[in-house]
Amino acid sequence: MLRSIMLILIICALNAPAAGEFSADDLVYFHAGLDAHTSDRLNNPPAVPAAGQGARLAPDAGGPASVGPRVEYDLGADFPDPSGSLELRLRPEAAPAAPGEFMRVQSRAAGKDGFSIALAYAPNGQRWYFQVQGRGGKCELAAWHGAVKPGQWNHLLLTWDRVDEQACAIYLNGAWLMSQPFTGRLAGPAALAIALTNDAAVKLGPVAVYRRALSKSQAQLLAQLSAQAVDRVAGLRAQIARDDQAAAERRALVARLQGKVGRIYHTRGRAAEPVAMPEGVMAEGVRPEDIGRTDLSRFAALYFPQGPNFQITPEQYPAIREFVRNGGGYVGDCQGAYFAEKLELLPVTCYYNNIWGLYKIHLKPHFVTDNRQAEITMHFGNGPIMAAGEGCRVIGTYAMKLPGDVTPAAIIVGQCGRGTVVIFGTHPAGEKVAFQGTRAHFSGKLLGTERMLVNALLLAAGLVDESGTPRP
């Protein structure tokens, strides 16, 4: 057995559809067509199998011996780390294990540094899942309850990113399923073995390893192209170029927030210090006791975050109202939304709801929501369910019903004088919530919600209009 790290993807029949022409470049670390119609490649040169075909496998615990094709590839010493992606197409013709049997590991990787990636099936819950472990971290990502359909091709993508996201993510047919925090090291030397085990009736299509953690839009496109007889790498490369350009423009826009955001502390008596916020924004800390005696006009927007009650007295309220009415922005989430009602910045009524953890939110198209119309999951920690009055625009609602015709608003945008106000009943930045044993284990970054907080700041600060078009 090779002493290098083994990445095992186990199948019962290597019977994949014909793939289109494959072009390798610095994006693609490894590609195996598995159908004799494409050239297997590693770092541009053809990848020569290190083991022959037709090897007999020993019986697995509790399962019969299997006979069939087997091939191994030496992936070299520079397996993509700290970020990369593993793509495969999977067609289970039958459940890999009968109901009631123990879970079956369909793939496994292991090495001296603790690097392992396993693809497994568990009858309980009908889940296909990746177990990822590296030196210093591990996580598990699953496609649940028959989401991987038998008798048809399913596109699976696993991504890992220890630099920016510090997480792994799993996509099924281009749709993001979940992310998990991950900081483990996945380093070579590595080897890929494709073989048979147990009685799993599974077919496998092309397998590829990429040198970067693909984004949600890139995963969606790759899944679409993988079912077509086209060079999907060329299409993926074009999408990455577009995404990289958009990311550069986003960074330039967000950079304009530097020095223009004041983050309000909840309690008195602490030192005013810079506060790190999502996407690299640095806000200036503002103490409650300084409101009314400090010049707020040096800020373009004020941020009132979730947390305990703000130790701001009613005598100080006019200073904040004047700031907003004169054109300053106000962004508040959870406790910050409650406080906006106290300040009477918008005609809203806040209702308490004793719910902690994660909650489903329906988004409406708007710049703050990234123009999404979708149901997402957000952090919630006893924040307000809001009833919006005249002039308010509801761009997010809770998945619940209120008596009468009241809309259970979760995200509201409105005007107060010349100033823009954006309030969230939820926690867009995440910052895990714990109450009576309930804990949300996903950060706002992993859930993809913290970007909405930055969008709200950009809008409230007057740097963009409601369509997201930058202002001078």
C-alpha cells in the first residue's frame, strides 16, 4: 500500500457518461474521466494509474467480498491546501446498505498528518456525507433524506477554505446544502484510489480536484456544465473571471466605509476602540456616555448591534434623531431594532418572541438582501418581530403568521428625514446565540448573511442607492 495519503472513492461500477473535451490548467489539480473517453490528468501531464484494473477486494466487516475494476492514482505532494474543491458525479442504482444496517463508508482518506476525506452512506436518514479531517480540525457535511436520487446522476462538490471562510461546504446538483467550520490541514503527498466495496450499486462519473474553493455561483454553473458534452473547465474559468472582477469591485466599494461607521457600545465605562466588522470594515467604537457631547456628524452611519439594552438615556435620544434626520444612516439588528422603535425613527411596532438559535427568513429582492428572493436561515436571539407602518419597506419576513393582516417583518428599510434606516430583527453577522441549551453553530459568514449587514451600512451611509448603484 502506498504510504501517501489515500483518498478513496469507492464504487460498484465504473460506468459513467461520455465527458467532453478536457482542458487542464492551473485551476485543475487532477481529473479522471473514468470512462475511457477522456485523458486523466494531473497538473497538466497525463496521470498514469499506479495500480492495475480488476483487483479483488477483501470483504468488509459485515459485507460480502466484491470483485471489479480498481485503479489508483498518485496525486503527488502538492495536494491543494489550504483551499480546494473535490467534484464527482454519483449514480446510486440501489441503497448501499439494506435498511437497518450500519453505515457504509464508500470512500476514505488517511495519512500521517491526520488528513482524511471519507464519502459514506448511512441508511439512518438516507444520507450521503463527507467526513473531512485534517491536522487541527474536522467536520461532517451531509445530503439528507434521499436528496441524492437513485437511478440518476447526482453532482456532488466538496470545498474547503482555511484562509477566508475557514470552512468546508457541500453542494448537491449546484445547490448549497451546508457549511461547517474547518481549519484542518489537507496536505500531500496524496493518492486517489477508485475501487469497489460491499454490495453498493453505485456508478461514478468524472472526478476532479480544483486548486480553489469554488463559490456558490461557480458550484451551480459547474453542476450545469457537468451534464453537458462541453469543456466545463472553460466555462468555469470564465465564471471565475467574472466573479473575481465583481469581488474586486466589491472590495473597492466596501473600502469607502472605512472611517465612516460608528459602532455604539451597549454599556458605559469602556474604552472607545476600533471594532472589526465583516468584510474588513473597521468601525469606530462610540461609548453611550459620549452621545450628545461628541460630534456624530463625522460618521456616515451608526451601527447599533444585538446585545443587552443600550445604556443611553432618553435625554440623549435627540442627538441620534438629529443625526439621522440630517442625513446620517442608522443600522440596527435585534436590540438595535428595538432601540430604533424607542427613538421613533420609523413607524414600527416591535413584538418580543422568545426564540433563540436559527430561524427561517423569506427575503425579497433588494440591494440589502443581495437581490435575493429566497428562504434563508439566520441567527435569532429573542429579537423583534416587527409590524411596519406607512413608508416602511419590508424586505424580509419571518416564516410565521400573525393575527389579522399584519406582516411579520424581519428586515425593514425606511427614511427618517434625509437619513436611511435599516433594521433587522435577526443577527445578520451571526455571532452565535446560546440560551437554555440552544446554540447556533453556524456563523453569519457561513450562512451567507453577514454580507447583508455590510450592504445595509453601504446603503445607510449613502454610498449606494437602493438598486446598489454606487454614488459619487
